[in-house]
Amino acid sequence: MPKLKSHSGAKKRFSATGSGKLAYRKAGRGHLLTCKSPTRLKRLRKTGYVDCTLMDHMKKLLPYA
């Protein structure tokens, strides 16, 4: 059986952790930051993790992650 291809967009945005979770950077920190509150910006700094309900879908996008 041939190798499965990883989704290029997902490959750039998600990284696998040691425990098997998928981590990603939160959106909204690129520009137009003056109108966003410090609390909101602090919350956006944290790493996001893919919810367990989406892991089956993500496994299809990233079969080797």
C-alpha cells in the first residue's frame, strides 16, 4: 500500500506533542493589536491543543503525526 500524504496546510500549523496531542498557535496575534485588551492578548499567547472530538479527523490530515 502506498504512503499516505499529509495535508500541507495542517503540516505547517500543527505539531505533535510527546503525549500524542496536537498543538497549535492561536490566531489573532498578527496585527491590529491596539484594539485588543491585554487580557485577550495574554490568552492568545497560550498554546492551543486540538480537542479530542476532532482527533479522528486530524489523524486523516496528519497520518504520521
